[in-house]
Amino acid sequence: MGKGEFDGEGRGGGIREWRGIIIALIAGITAVACVVILSTSLVSYKKTSGGGGLTATGSASCDFESDLIVWRGSFSAYGVTTSDAYAVIKNDSEVVRQYLLENGVSEEELVFSSVDISQRYRTEYDENGNYIRDYPDGYNLYQSLTVTSTDIDKVEKISRDITQLIESGVQFVSNSPEYYCTTLDEVKLELIQKATENAKQRIDIMASGTGCQPGKLLSASLGVFQITAKNSGSGEYTYDGAFDTSSREKTAMITVRLNYAAEE
């Protein structure tokens, strides 16, 4: 074997050996880097929502009284012809208007709807009870009214006592009053603030009990707004939010959910 051939093989073996060492070093460095990155990611993951963090739901409620009442009623009339029926309901409408004005309702608080008309039919049977035909039997006319007022006591009293109207021959039907709050937006904002503070207090207590600190706020969400009759309890709550209009005294309630990162 020649000297040149031997030296070539020696150099070739040395290069292969160094290549193996370099590849091994690169692989080791890469593995260490991956471990470091993974460890950092896990720490970050535990500090953020991926690790759950600190989550609490706060709530707030308050009682309030409605400051607006809406009362609706309706009356009807019958006539053989449309002219006859309209004459009756026009007279009844004036009787109702005068009654309400005399009891303190102003023109601004009172709105009459347009008159609805429908034809009435009567069914004819033979002596054996078999159907023969339906034939026109006059017309029914309907009209409704709405009273909207901030004087709740006044309208409540009127809605409960319509004896005079009935005695005058008006076929009047009174609906239950509806109660609203004109400052509801202010109530909502106040409750959101209180519910948020309540949720943050719970977060702080949880952090103190677990030996960590609340870090960055990761998310915040509002629950549905619930308005129920006062002292009705949570049984009146609904999935998409209750909105009671049947009670003068009400309770409003809302929840706020906060999620913070947990830091050591």
C-alpha cells in the first residue's frame, strides 16, 4: 500500500469522525434548546388561561321601584251594519275618554288605537243537527287604549275600578298594568361595577389561599341581566334573562366572570 493512499484514508477517517462529533453536538444543543423552550412555554401556559389561572364569578343585586306605569284596555261594539257598529263604538270611545279625563288622566297620557272590524257569521243547522250553511250576522268592532303615566297610584286605581264604565253599557276589558323603570340603564351600570368588584375580591381571596398572585386579566364576561318581582327568588331567573313587568317593586341582578393569570 502506498503512502499517499494511506494518508488519504487517514484524513478521510478523521473527517468522518469530526463530522460525527459536530452532528452530536448540534443534536445536543438542539435538545437543550427544545427543553428550555418547552419549560418556558409550560411556565407561561400555567400562568395564563391554558393552565386555568384564577377564575371567579361575582354578583350584585338591588331592589328598586318602578317609576312608569302602562295600562291597556279594550272595548267592543256590535252592529247589523258597519255604520251601526261604528256609531256604537264611537259613542263608547267618547264615554271611555270622558271617564279617564274625569279621573285625572291627561290627553298626553292617553292613546286610542284605530278601530278593527270583523264580520260575524252564524251557523245554520237543520232539525237533525246537520250543518246547512254560515251566513253573515252583522259586524264586530274593537278598539283599544293605552295609558302611560308616571303617576302610578292614579293609574292603578283606575285600572282596578271600571265599574262605572261597565254600568254605562261599555263592553270594556281591563288588562293588568305593566311597570317599568326609566333609569334602568343607570341601574345596570351600577350593578356591573359592583359585580366586577365582587368578582375581583373573590379572585384576591383565592390567590391568598393558594399562595399566588393574580397577574394579567385574561378575560371578563357579563352574565344575563335579571329583573324579577321583589322577593320572588332565583326561581324566576331565566337562561336568557328575566324581565318582569307585572310588579311595581322589583329586584335587579347581574353576574360578572373574571379570569386572571396566576403568578407565583
